[in-house]
Amino acid sequence: MSSQIDNSRRFYDKQVAPLIHEKFPQYEDRIAVGLCGEGSDCFGYDDFMSRDHDFGTGVCLWITDEDMAVFGKELSDSYNELIDRQSGNNLTQRLRERRGVMTIHDFYSRTLGINCDTEHAVITENDWRSLDHSCLATAVNGEVFRDGLGAFSAYRKALLDYYPDRIWRIRIVNELHKFSAALQVNYARCMSRSDVVAARLCHLHGMEAAMQLFFLMQRQYPPYYKWTYRRLCELDNEGLFSKWVRELAEADPDLEAWEGKTYSGKYLNLSDRVILLTERLAGEIVKMLQGHGLISGADPYLETHIDEILRRCK
């Protein structure tokens, strides 16, 4: 089955491009077109199950604020008329809001949750600190079919160039702390109290942090959480890290392994498989940190490396 990106490109080539050429020839080079943003289709992960909600063929048309004031409404009306003529393409209101004509500024600002300076394609350190990190992959996914003006692609490139070094290190430190606190400390404390609910929360928070750290080491943005592990497997080529993350997800807190045991920060209860897999993942994370020259030591307790990483912030 072809992806919706392929379908949208064909729709653009056969119908949207001729419409623009015929009705807006003087603005043709000022209209960027593609398929990006929210939805599994924009990640190329759509399948038959995706068809049960917010599914249909369409494209995004991005223009500047100034052009929106000049011809935006006319372009939007023409595009919507084209969509309405497509038999069987009953787009939901939600999907209509994700497609069609929009300003470059509104697309990025709405996606990232900040006021983006798309005019100058500049992302300040404060922008990097304030934006919704979970939506970065959503802002740069999919494909741009055309962008004669280059304004949409310029901001896209600024995002794809990835975090500045200082922000990257801060993001790494935050996830190291989450992993260490959740899985290397609090999980054991909760299990020693037989608090399986709290332990399971530690389990899940730590597993999420492990995956976030993998993406940070790869200098890639993770997609929407439901697709994070799938993308991790693609980047890891089904290696050890993705294997152990899956095994950690499948492992259950083992109350029997904690019978008669009290918590000690110096003791690793490796008879609980969650603890065993935690330490395996921690070892892999240490290797990745070393590979990037971020740390000099090899202590698997990840919290110990935070100060060294922060000291080297530019």
C-alpha cells in the first residue's frame, strides 16, 4: 500500500499544481506545498488502521503573512473547492484544519507552541528552551513538494540543524536525571515497600527517558509517543538498545524478588528483571555518552555524569 505522502504528492502533481498555475500564476513561486505536521500519514506510518479517523488525501499550502492578506482567502477557497470535488474524500474538520492554506508562521508556531520568527528563520536559545520538544519531529516530518520562495524550508532547515550544543547538553542532563531517579533509585525504593503502582510509574518514566536519550545521542527528534519505539528500531537497526527497551517494556515488577529485602542504594537487586535490564541500558547509554566525548568516566549510575556534562556547556 502506498503511503499517504505518495498519494498527496500525486494529488499535488495532478490537481493542485495545475490549479495554482492556472488561477495564481503571478504567485506560483511564492506558495510552498507539501505534507507535514500532525498525523501518522505525515510520518509515513499510516496503514489500514489509520483510515478510521482523520484520514484523506490533501496537502498543505504555506504562504507568508503578507501573501495571506493579498491572496490567501482566494487560494483557500479554490483549494477547498478542489477538495470538495474529490469523490469519497470526506475530510473531517480536524483534518481540514491540518491541511489547506496556512501561513508559515502559524504552522510552525502552532506546532511548536511558541511565536516562531519564520521571517528571519532564527531560533533563539529562549525559543529552544520554551518550545514543545515533543512536537519537533512533527514540525519537520513529511515532505516539501515545492518551495520557490524558500521561506518555509529555511525555518525547517534551522530545526533540522538540531539543538545548539548547550541546549543539547541540557536536554541530555534532564533525561539522565529522569532515568536515574526513576529506574536506578525510586523503582527499587517502591518495590521494597511493595508499592507496585508507584514502581510501575517509575518503570514507564525511566523507559521513556531511555528512549529520549537514544534519540538525543542520534541527534534525531523522536516522533509522537505512539511511534517513538518504531522509529527507535529503525535507527537502531534492531540492535541491542531497542531489544532491551522492548524487554523492559515486557518485564513486570517482581514482588517475589523483593521478599525480605530492604532498600539500599549500594545494592542492585538483579533478580528483578526490571533492575537487570535497567543496568544493561545504562551501560549502553554510558557508551553513547563516551562516544560523543560527553563524559570521561564509565560509572553506570547515570546521575554521576551530570555535573561533568554541564561543566562543558558552551
